[in-house]
Amino acid sequence: MRYAALRRLAQDTARVLNGAGIGRNERVAIVLPNGPEMAAAFIAVAGAATCAPLNPGYRADEFEFYLSDLRAKALIVEQGSSSAAIAVAHKLGVAIIELRPTPELGAGSFTLDAGALAGACALPGPARADDVALVLHTSGTTSRPKIVPLTQTNVSRSARNVAATTALSAADRGLNIMPLFHIHGLIAGILAPLSRGGSVSCTAGFNALKFFGWVEEVKPSWYTGVPTMHQSILGRAANNAEIIARNPLRFIRSSSSSLPPQVLAELEAAFRAPVIEAYGMTEAAHQMACNPLPPARRKPGTVGLAAGPEVAIMDTEGALLAAGAIGEIVIRGENITPGYENNPEANAEAFTHGWLRTGDQGALDADGYLSITGRLKEIINRGGEKISPREVDEVLMDHPAVAQVVTFGMPHEKLGEEVAAVVVPRKGGQAPEREIRDFASEKLADYKVPKKILFMDELPKGATGKLQRIGLAQKLGPG
């Protein structure tokens, strides 16, 4: 699909929505499989209304919560869809609009059928800078998910920030493997390259078995993913060395959770391309910091320099701290949400003196590079001793038999919490728990060494591929 056709598609979509009585700042939920139609629908809907992409894998009760919480005016599903969202929409009185793909007119092309839906539109026409383009929920691991409204300015500024950091141009072609109900995929995977006139190939979702076939077919110049995806790709890289050599990447981007420095080094060796680690969150419309491309200095183990918003470190009293001091990472800038919807308590907690508290603990070094020591809620409190799970992860990753690891807090009667870890062994590599614990004790204080190590074939992950530290002990059960 060419840009002119995408523009026409957006205009046609606006016409259908406005004719159905839906205009700017009114919520349209989208439940579509990953792919070009989902990407195009996001752009087209967000240009005329407020787009609310939902995970197609949700169960009926989850759809009911999200559609109700969002007060969605309509739901877009693919023609012939059997999604549980349809019955829920009928139950809630949410109008259903059917999307019919028309791939013969270009990748991602579609028509919308609003049926008999009609009404006067209060705010027709193209969106304006302060209109809400996108609403997403926070991942509510420990409490009710909060609604994050992101304005047109928020998302466009963030897309430009990503494009500037990665020096994207019209010559670049991205391979999108990220889910498109997630801020990482929507902003870095889709909007950033389009903001520079580049092209994107949208896959049906991440699949390590198909990845190198896509690389051969699409010939991308870059891709962005989460660490668990990079690790899966790395596991198949040796068998696909010829494809890598024939299709050199300009860079690889990693975001949404911590990339172990060992994995970064292996990825760079396998692809002979720089791997740049970025730091993002939904409330910032994705990117906050990023390691720069060569020849500028990359610092593995950090998430780089401020890359869009201002970044600072704050203490619990709201004072900003000097370089080297550990505290809460705070941000402010054009890409930051104006605030959680209908949630004054959450906003009072989250915003201090105009800065958004990220909930992450970290420090800025003298050069301005940001290191994250962990989520404040994930810090393990072992009898008053505070332990960063990421520090333990990085030590265990150095053991030759360890492919992946996630450290977490396990309930303990006397100490409150004890350190535990899930380890995925390397193929052909196996080491007893005692050996790994002994290895860790050479580099970590005794109280930081995991008292229990569980071996699994893969790490427990959420819908977007991110590791789930919080609640891991409950999921894995006793023993």
C-alpha cells in the first residue's frame, strides 16, 4: 500500500465513522489479528476518533471489563470473526462495525460496514492535536488496570522521538513482530517508520520458526522486539547464518523490559549489527530513553540517554537527585499522558511537581546514561535487605548452562520474602541447582543468592512477551 492509498483509507474510515455518529474523542475498540489490516485500522481510526486496540486473545469476561471501562461506542471486528468480543458487545449495546480486508487493493486495505448504524456526529472531521488518539490500559498486575489516554501530540511526538533516535528514513523497511494492541508495536513498529516515509511489513505476530523466512522475503533494514523475542531468534540464528549474511540489518532495537548484556553481545555477534536498548512505558506513549547508534557510545546494561522527554531521578520527598544517586525515575515532556482517566488518586500518586513517576528505580551516570535497578514493586525485601532482581538475573546469565532467567520474591514466614529464580537451561547444557547457586555466591552477597531455583522449558510471559515477575510465586505455587 502506498501513502496516498493509506491517506484515502483514513478519509474513507472517517466518513464511515462520522456517518455512524462517531467522531473525535469517541472510543472505538478494535479486536483484530496482528497484521497489515490491524496496523492500517489503528492509523485510520485514530485519525478520526479515539482508537482502543484490545488483545484478541482476551476471554469474554476480560472483553466485558475493558469494553465497559472504556465506554466504547463501537467495536471493529473482521468479517466472519468468531471473537468472544462480539457477544459481549451485543450484551453491552456496543455497535459492531465489520472490517472486510481488500488485499487486492494493497496490504492492509479494507472497507468498513457499519450496517444500519447512523447518527449525528458531534465532532466530525480529522483529529486535532489535543484530541485523544489512543487509549490503553496499564497492565494492572497488582491492582485494577488504569486507563491511559494518549493525545495526538503524545503519540506523534513519541513516534518522531523513536525515528530520530534510530535515524529512520524513507530507505528503511521495518519488520513488525510486536503485537499491535501494545504501545511498543504501535509507536515503534508502525508510526515511527511511517513518520519518516519508510515502509513496514506487518507479520501475523511473533514466530521464531518463521522469523528468518520473513527476513529473506521482506529484506528489512531493522526490527524492534522485546528481550524474550530476541532470545528466541538468537536460538535459531546459527542455523540461518546465510540468510543473515544475505540480508544485513542496519540495527536491532530492544525495549519493554531489560535486555541482559550477554544477550546483547550474542545478538550483535550473530547479526553483525548494533543492538540498541530503549526504555519505554505506556504513559510515555512508549519511548523515554535509548542507547544511541554508533559511532556514539552505547553502554550495555543501561537504557541509554534521554530520548524525547526529560529524565531525572527523584527521592521519596519529591527532590531531584544528583548523578549517581539511586531513586525513582521520573519523566516529563510532550509525549507524556496528561493523566490517568477518572482517577484523581492515581494522578496524585503518579505526578509530582509536573514529573511523572515511572515506578522504576534507577540512576543517571555522569554522562547522562540511565541504569534501571528494578521496578519499585519488584524489589525483593528480604528481612529489610533490598535486592534488585535484575542484578541477580545478570549474574546467573553468566553461567554457561543458563539461557534465560527471571529472579523474583518468594514468600517467607520469617523474612517476608526470599530470593528465588526460574532458569531456562541452554540446549545441551544442564547444571544442578547447587552448582548455579555456588556460581552466584562467588559474585553476590549471601542474602542475594537464590535459595530456590526452578528449571523450566520457557519463562512465564504476559501477552506482550514481557516477563511477569510480580505474582510469579503465586502462579508457580508452593514448593
